[in-house]
Amino acid sequence: MKYNLDAIKRGEKQELSLDFQVNIDDIDYYGDVLKVVKPIDVIVKIYNIGDKLFLTCDIEGTLQVHCGRCLESFDYKLKTKIDAELMDEATLKEEDDFQDDIITYNEDEIDFEEVVKEQIATSIPMKLVCGQDCKGLCKKCGKNLNVETCKCHSLISEDEIDPRLDKLRDLL
């Protein structure tokens, strides 16, 4: 969804509130695909303070992701917030480009779909886990230990332990 900021930039409005949903395609996230289960809810407030524009944005939605331990898919409830200054790309200075709290717009239009996608990618943990008690996969046979137990763990002998970790055994 693109929105024209011209009215608020000219000072006709000091505050602007928007409440909408964004339909986003799947997101490529470090080689994993995040499926957007339903449209993302977005609540935006834009403020004109002096000659600067500021944005606060609440984003909520559900993503279908894969667990980093057992590889099963599960629904991840996303809830994140943005507080940032809005700047025109034409007036952006090189030192401003490295600040996290700046969102750019082009020709008085802001593309909220891009803003939401960026925020989702930066707010999701690197390793998503389906539950704190997830046991993951067996290192030897690859079975999902949440679903079934395997006999591999009981078969590991002292000889199969990585020799680089031998010094740690002395500490115990």
C-alpha cells in the first residue's frame, strides 16, 4: 500500500492515523521461506513536528515458519513496533543512511508494504523454535525426538565423542 504524504508535509494535518491490512507474499528469510498466513494488520500514526515527519507503526500478523531444532512448521505470532523519522530519499545524507531509526520515502509517497517487509525481517529471531521444550532432531539418525525416541543416544560410546572436546571431560 502506497500513501501520499503531501498533505501532512505541507502542514495541512499535524497528525495522520491509518489502520489497514497489507497482503504480503512469502518472505525469503536467510534461505527459509516465511509464509504469511493472513494479511498483516498495520496501525500507523504519522506526526508533523516542525519540518520533520515521524512515524509510529504497530504490526501484527501470523507467519508459518519452520522450527530451528525439529524443522516442523508452526505458526509464529508476530507483534512488532516501529518508531522512526521519515526522510525523503532526495534529502538523505550519507551519514543518515546508516541510522536504524530512519525510513525513507520517494516523491512524497511511502510504500508501507516495503516498510512492513523490512520490519518483519529485522524483528524475527534468527532461530525460531516451536516451543521451549522442543528436543530437536537426533544427531545420528535424524528422527524428530518430539515425536519418537530413538536408540542412538544410548548407543553412543566414549570412543564416539569428538576428541577435540576431550579436555572438557577433565573439567567435570
